[in-house]
Amino acid sequence: MPFDESYEIKTEKWKGFLEKWRKEEGCIYSYSFWYKGKGKPLELVFMDKNGILKKEEIENMISSLRLANSKKTAEDYFQEGLDLFNQSKYEEAKFKFVNALCIDGENAECYYYLARAFLKTGKQKEAERHLKETITFQPDYLDAQKLLQEIRKSSN
């Protein structure tokens, strides 16, 4: 999807490019940037449902971001996500699973539960993508294979 606007944003701590797309339900902003202190690449995606954010407001939001050094492990995040998933808090669970995958990007079980959370929130394409990742890292993951087949059958 081509973007409507793109511009560079520089703050005291962050530097990067912001791309803005217009969609029916509002504007989607994708911001890829570097934290100057540690040279770490980060990506931020957010949605403005009313399409009214101005460049200055976005810069203010970005300049207020800070990195926190968490002592949590991938397993800690996964367990928190699993607890939320079991409480039917799928959106919150997704964030925990993604945090776990940022630490351990080859955790097949985490990809599997992330896929299930996406499926529970009606996002079949994302679920399918994460199930493929599950199988990439653990080809004999039978539950992932079965769920992937079910999704493919239902989309035909």
C-alpha cells in the first residue's frame, strides 16, 4: 500500500521516518526509527481513527517514548500471555507473546499461541502467517498443522 505522506522526524533521543496511510477507518502511521543512545532499531505502528493528528503531535508522542530495561525473560512474557489467553483477553495476550518473540524469535509454542490469539480476534491471515512460523521452527507441531489446515479449508 503506497503511503500518502512520509517525513523525517528527529527528536533529542529518536530519529526516523514516519509514513502515513489513509484508510476508511482513519489513518495508519508506521514509524521506523533509531534510538540514538543505543543505536537500536524500533518500529511503531499506530492508528488515528479520526485522522486528525498533526506532525507536531506525533513528534511529541515519539519524543516522550523511553526504553525500559526489563528483567523479564521470554518465558515470563509467554506465561503472562498464556494466562491472559486463558482468560479470553486475546488482545492483551498478543502483546505478551510478541514481547516473548522479541527475546526468543524461534519459540514455536509462542508463535502457535499468537496465531490462536489472532484467530480468536478474527484475523485469519495473521493467524495463518504465525502458524507457518510455528511449523518452520517445529515441523512436527501437530496442533499447529491441524489448525493451519482448518484455516485453509474455511477460507476456500
